[in-house]
Amino acid sequence: MPHLEIDNHRYYYAGDFNRAGTTLIFCHGSGGRHHHWVYQLKGLKEAANPIAVDLPGHGRSEGKPSDDIAVYRDWMHRFLEKSGLGPPIIVGHSMGGAIALDYALQHPDHYLGLVLVGSGGRLRVLPAFLEELEKGTVPDALSEYLYGPAASRELLEKGRKEVKDTAASIYFADLTACDKFDVMDKLHQITKPVLMVCGSEDRLTPVKYSRYLEDKLINSQVTVIDGAGHMVMLEEPDQVNQAITKFTKQF
């Protein structure tokens, strides 16, 4: 798995900087890693150049997770600068969507468009989750909120294992960053194309979050995937890939 070195830390990614086509930079959500985009990395190679990152302190990347979306936003900017890639479409899931929105506001000339998967302009977190994570325990209910009712048993078991194997400190940092995130009053400043993709059964970032973005963003559209939950890109990858492929064709 390739990496970039920034400030003497190695940050890993999946993909190829040398492939032709519009670059899609995939950014995972809280406690996640690049393999949450495994089906997009495989399924979108004909439509674009997909690259998925491990954020600092996540997956195989060095560094530390942050409790501030702005820190991840600035890291993403440095990653893209060092990569030598041109302006990308930034695809973010949940917390990754918050990073994408903040990036668009801070660097309006350094991206083509956004795809926000199960995300929103504000991402409040249940106080009980944060309290338990601060004590060093990952709430059992966290994994139950991730998937829709139609998710396969295999996917659910993999999800539970991943949550269990991820340090509470990573979730605490990430979910604290989400809880503090709020760009609701700045959404009108984003004028480039934005696609929202969400599962109809998402309990963490319900459809109303995407509908609100659609109402406030000047150039946006929503694709709702019936029956899917918060991990829609793993639950219904073909439908997600179709939506992203269609969106990418305008660039």
C-alpha cells in the first residue's frame, strides 16, 4: 500500500497517482479507514481515478486522530498538494463529508465538486456515546446504528469486529470533532456541484440531513438508496457507484 510522507509521518492511501481521469479522493468517517471504499476503488476505475486515504491515526497512517475537523481539512490540503494531483472531486462519508464541506469553504479553487455520503452540515453526537468513549469504552450500540435492516449477516459481523477492534480514543476524537462541526450558516458559499448520497434507513445521518443540504446548497442533488443504512457504500455499492459515475461525467 503506497504512502506519502508529511512532517516525518507516513500517511497511507489506496490508489494510483499516475492514472488518467478525474481524481476522486475518498475520505472515510469516524473510526474508519480506506477499505470502507473498497467497492468504489474497484468499481469506479473506468469512470475516474479513485484514491482513498487513511486519515492521521487511522488504518495504517501514522500521526494522531484529531477532535477538530479543521485539522483534518488542513491535512487533506497538504496531502493533495504533495500528491501533485490536480483539483479533485472530494468524496466524504459522515465525518469525511464534514471534512469535504470545510475544505470547500476554505479552498474554493482547489476542488471540482463534492460527494457527501451519509453526512450533513452539522453532525451532533449522542452525549451518552461521548461520555462512554471518554471513559475508554466503545458503546455496544455504536455498531448497531451503522447498518440498515437489509444488511447481510456477514457485513454486520465485519462491522461489529471493526468497531470492537478500533480504539475508543480514536472514536472519541473523531466524534468530538463531529459534535463541534457546524457550517449550516455557510452552505450558501459553496457554489460548485455537490451530490448527496444517503440510505433511506440511515439512523445516524437521516435523509433529512441531505434534504437540508439540497435546500441550502446552490448546485446540488440527492440520491436516496432505498433500504440502506449509514454504511451505504458497503451495503449497496453498485447503486452508490452508479450515482457517483453519473455525477462525475459533468467534469
